[in-house]
Amino acid sequence: MTESINAFDGENEIVYSADFIIYQNKLILKNVIEEYSFEFLFENELDKTGQINWIGDDLTKLVKVKLINFNNSLGTGSTQPLPMLKTHDGKQILISVYAKTLNGDSEFRKVSVTFYKK
């Protein structure tokens, strides 16, 4: 049986959601939404709290997402979906990211990424 499942968080359609285990502080997702690829870079900076920054390039369709201090054993994540892109038909793409480690020094990181369309 092949059925399509549509999932929603309230009125936001969940268009992609997955969990990953990474060890090299970089997660690359290719051709996820509207042919855009995403490169998630995890960095630790002692003088900052958890932050998410990104820069995108429409020509290469690559979005680089810098996640600062997402290395907590209890987890660090966005507190709400963040607007990131607009589709060619004017809809908004939002992202939510959550990551946790075994401890602050471990290279192990479990990352959950969800994209929404609004």
C-alpha cells in the first residue's frame, strides 16, 4: 500500500523531517526543498550562547547554517520555527533544529532537522 502522508504543526505543513547522528560537526542535506541544499556547521564559541545564523545563495541554491554552541548533553535547539526561504510561489519555508551531544567534549551529535511550509 502506497499512501502519501501529509503532516502539519498547526497550520504549517511539515515538508521534511529527519534525525541524524554526525561526528564531524558538519551535516550536508542536498536538494531538500526547492532544489536548495543545506550545510549545517556546528561551532563552539565560549563567549556566546546558542545561536543560529545562515547565509544563502540563490545562484548555487546553497544555504550555510552556522550553529553556535549546540553541544549540550540535554540538547540545544530553536524555540520556534525560523523563517529561512521563500518559494517561487511566495510560500515561506521555516526551519527548526535541535542537537545534543553525549557530553560537551564528545564528537557525537544527534541532530534533528524539520522544514515547514507556511
